[in-house]
Amino acid sequence: MSWNFDNPPFSSGAKNLKDVLPHICLVILGSIGLYVLKSLVSYIGVLRQVKGLPTRHGLFPAWEVGLRPRLPHIPWLFPVNSFYTRPEFDIYQSSQSDLLAFTVLALPTRPVYFIGSPQLAKYICTKTSSFGKASFEKRYENIRQFGSNIVSAYDGEEHRRHKNAIRGCFGEEIFEKVWEKMTEQVDTMLIEEKVDEGGVIRDVAKLMIKVTFAVTGEAGFGEKIPWNIQRSNGEGEMPFVESMEAMDESLLLQFLMPSWVLKVVPSLRRYGRARRDYLKHTHKLYQNRREQLISEDDLSSKPPKDILGALAHSQIIAERGASSSSDSKTQIGGKGYGKSVVGLSEEEVISDMCDAGHETTGHTLAFILANLALYPEWQDELYNEIKDVCGDDEPNYRNMNQLPLCLAFALESLRQHDVARLIFKYATEDVLVPYSTWDKGGSNVIQKQHLMKKGSLIGLDLPACQKNPYHWTETDQFNPRRHLSGKEGGGEDVPYLGFSLGTRACIGKRFAEVEMVSFMARIIPRYRIKIKKETEGEEEGWEQSRKRMIDTAYEDLTLTPGKFDLIFENRE
Ligand code: HEM
């Protein structure tokens, strides 16, 4: 090859580039134009799909729990006030419909619906042929950073594997242990906070998180959690319990931020270390538990009473069953492309252990205590129930099912102050859904139907469903009896959404119920719980106290109670 100096390749390239540049620009602009046109066409399609429903429009999706109360309300950009109000049913009441629609320009391919009807929410949770969990949503993707886990698993095989393994661990033995651990933890709290003989307990919500953290830690990992956790000096490996506590403190960050951010930002480094060391410790704990169980060889004996041990136990049994029956088509854990999968991989077990659920229970306990102080007449009823069942004996797990009013009190507290807030489903096929409208005065309720197209995103607005006045009678009244079974007992036949419903309902529901009833059965016979006024000697009416304890709750990852204290007055 030789150079042609009259027309060197370099200059001919430049000339060619000059020639083709307009074409390249045209292609790029054309593609952008086509994309915009396509988005516009699908956005118009979305507008047509929601025709007839009260609809709000915005540029960005901004309804995520924890994010929405922090965003300013900017109409057409982040119309926050149109999907988040306190009281939560107000947006439905003023729109005169329990089904609302949102269109989002940045999400032009699908409409988004918000549902404030418990009946419709139940329909969506339980009609698995038409609806699924929206595991593709950002919040679930974030949780998946830790590995495949039950909360974010896609419906079908992935979810089934997790659920089968975990459900097997939540037996009566674990619940009995939960009851006992809660009793112990309440006693520890009373002694450590120096209120054993009565006194003031300070910052109730924070204390309740400490209590449930310890119960979940012990029931989950079989590890003793001290009341006061020492902080290490920031060098070397963080001890397990400290890493667990720091993970807990930073749950929202852990779910929202990629791990590198926690390594780079100086003020967040402690949480980055916590994540690294927590995962290291849990892997080690799991491996130790496995080795110990394998060395015992006899797995026919009862499984360990902590969840991690029970998961290791069921995993070994599943693996042994698979290897004795099977062939190269079986794989342990993981995704199992083209293979049948048995049990969970180690990473999946660890990831499941990150979804402990103690924050939801801790916050509900704080609301339970506030309600005990606000409604002393109910406190007396609960006292009588516990005394009728247990006399002077200490309540124990065998009494769990004999204390329906205690459980009902907990459920009513959760109904009034729903901690889980908003969960997402999507339509897997075109489906007609029933909904209700009413006139301005709130009467003349009419049943209607709306066609939800395949792919529609559906937000189940749990607090709105739990307070919907067209389903619950006197919804603002604190009335635990509405959760008792049967109309004679005062029970109401309304779907209860606090733990969601259907195949993706809370697997820890019974766990949480046992924690709450055990807590109440330990506290109520010994103390009268009373309001602690903000400033002693000052007049504070009941409504003011209620506002200070209840209306100061704010939305984070879950509904978080504000700061308030209470008096524990010894009954003797
Ligand atoms: C008062 C306490 C609790 C409340 C209000 C609550 C509420 C909920 C709700 C509403 C869901 C559905 C979430 C969704 O669809 O995205 C859920 C799921 C779940 N909860 Fe709870 N929860 C509580 C306590 C617990 C506890 C104590 C545990 C574990 C020990 C737990 C473990 C789970 C798990 C693993 C799931 C996912 C289930 C699945 O997808 O199959 N929860 N919870």
C-alpha cells in the first residue's frame, strides 16, 4: 500500500466526516424524535385508559414512602399533595372515589392507580391470576442489593422457594420462644430504665425499637443482645451486634444507596462498614450453624429454635433429600436456570435475614402504649381479660389464644396508625375492577367498574383502606372490638390490610402478634400506663396529648412515632 499525497487518507476522512456529520445528526435527532413521539403516543394511550377516573398528572413518580413527605408540593412536577395527605383517606374523600389514577410523563407506558378501598385491595391481593407483586419497582430492586430474598422475590418459583423455606421455620416452637424472649426483654427494659417499681419511661418509640430489636435478634440468630450496645472505636472489624444495630439505624440508606456511596461519603462510612461486617458475621454464623448440625448427623431431632439455625437445618435436609433422589438436574439454591432448585443458597438465606420486620412491630408497640394511656377504660378491660385468664400466674404462650381483646387492641392500634403504608402490585392481564364513587356530601354511593390494562401499576394505600369510612363503622373511633370474630362480639366484616393479604401477605404476622400480646400481657397487670404531660403543672387537655403523641408521627421507611414519654404507675 502506498500513500497518495494529493489525497491523503487523513484529509479525505475529514472531508468524509464533514459529509456524514449532518446524516449522523439527522439519525440521532430522528431517533430522539421517534422516541418522543412513541412516548407521546403511549402517554396519550395512558390518558385514554384512565378516562372517567379522578386523575392527577405529574412529571416524575414521587410517591415513594419516606420520599413523599420530604418533597415540596410542585403541581405538575411533584404533585405530592395529590397522593399523600394526613388523614390519609382525605384524597379519596375529596376526589369522591376510592380509586384514583395518576399519569406520569417520565413513566409514559403505564397508568398508576391508588386504591383506598379495603374490598378492592383484597381483590387485588388475592386474585393471583390477574395481579402480581410489582417486584420490578425501585424499592424492591434496592432490597435485592443484598441478594434474592422473600420480600423482593418475583412471584412464582423464586418466591415459592423462599416462602417454603421460611414458613417451615415459623412453627410453634419459635413463637413460644418469641413470647419468652419478649417477656425477658420487657423485664430488662424496666430494670435498665429504672422503672421496675414505676416511673417515667422516656422516648417510648426508641425504647420499643430496642425491645423488638433484641427479640428479633435472639429469635433470628440465637444471639444474646445486650440492652446497651457498646460502640467500637471505628478500627478493625465491627462486632456482630454493633453491626446489626448500625444496619438497623441506617435501614433507609442501606436500601436506597449503592454500597460504594457508603464507602466514599465520610459521614456514612460507619454504615458502609456495618454492611460489610454484618454480612461477614452472618455468613460465618450460618456456616458454623451448618457445620454444627452436619456434625451432629442426626437431623431427625427437632430443628433449632432460632430462624437462622432453622433455615440451615431445613436446607441440609432439602439438600440430602435432593442428592439421595436425584441427578444432575437438581441445583441447590440460586437461580437454577433450566434446573429444578432445592432450598436456598447461602446468599439467599443471609438476604432473607435482612428483612427482620422488627421496626414495624416496634413502632406498633409504641402506638399501643400511647393508646393505652389515651384510653384508660380499655386498659381496664384488658387488665380484666388477662386476670380472668391467668389469675395471679405469669401469662405464657399457652394463653396467647385466650387473650383476644389484647390482640384486638393491637390490631386496632395498627389500623389507626398503619405502619407499612403503601405496597405495589401490577396487572398481569386486562381486568375489570369494581370501585365506588359518592357525591360531595359523601352519600349516594355508586358501584362502578374500571378496566385496568395489563401492566398497570397499582399502589395499595394501606392507611386509607384501613380508615375508609364507607367500609369501617365510625372509623375514627378507637374500638378494638371491631376486630373480634362474629358480629355479636362487635366484629366487623371488613378486609384487614395491616399485614396485606394473599400469597404475598406478611409471613411474620403471627410472630408480630405474639410479640405484641406477650408485651401487653407482661405490662398491663403490673402497671397503669398514664399520659406524661409535656410540661408538669401546665394544662394539657386530652386532645392536646393525643396530638402530641399521635399526630407527631412521621413517615420514614415505616410510620415512625414522634418523641413522647409515659408514666408507668405500679398497680400494687
Ligand atoms: C406489626 C408488624 C408488621 C407489619 C405491620 C407488617 C406488615 C407487612 C406488610 C404490609 C407486608 C407486605 C409487603 C409488600 O407486599 O411489599 C409484609 C411482608 C412481609 N413481612 Fe411483615 N409486618 C410486620 C412484622 C413482621 C415481622 C415481625 C416479620 C419477621 C419476623 C415480617 C416479615 C415479613 C416478610 C418476610 C414479608 C414478605 C412476605 C412475602 O412477600 O411473602 N413482618 N409485612
